[in-house]
Amino acid sequence: MQDRMYITYPRGRMELTLSQFFPCTIKDARIVFPLINLYACAPEKEKLRQHLKAYMEDRQKEMKDMEEDYKAGIKRPGRNYRHLQTMYKRALRNMEFLEE
């Protein structure tokens, strides 16, 4: 999968590196998703959807592994687990913005 997304709109062109920009904060999402929804072609939107989906699956797997370690008494989930939860929720909100 290509790691870049291209959007051409009336006043210019935008190139986003998927792995570095997404999942983005709500503040950034309110700026970029209207442009994506209006001007990005279907294959570019699908590329973003697949990236977010894969990202969410990876975070879920990591959280599940941490939960299993905790239940087995190996180690306690800490800040990293909360960070994974935050990033998962951010990706989920990005998917919702993409579906609008």
C-alpha cells in the first residue's frame, strides 16, 4: 500500500503521508476531512479507510496482548495502554469523519 494520499482542490494540491498524519486530532480532522470528502477521489478515500482500519486492528491487538499479560500477572498496563486507547479512539473518530 502506498503511504501517501493526494488531494487536488480548486486552490491547490495536498499530499498527506498516511502513517505520519493519521490518526489526527479533532482539530486537524475538522480542517482536512471536509477537503477529503469534497475533493479526494474514491481510490484515495479507500486508501485512507484501509490505513485507518489496519491501524485500529493493530492497536486492538496490542491492547489485547497487554490485557492478557495483566491477567496472567506478568505486568500491569500503564501509560502505554492509555496511549493505545487514545490513539484507537482517535482513529475511530477519523473513520467517522471519513464516512460523513
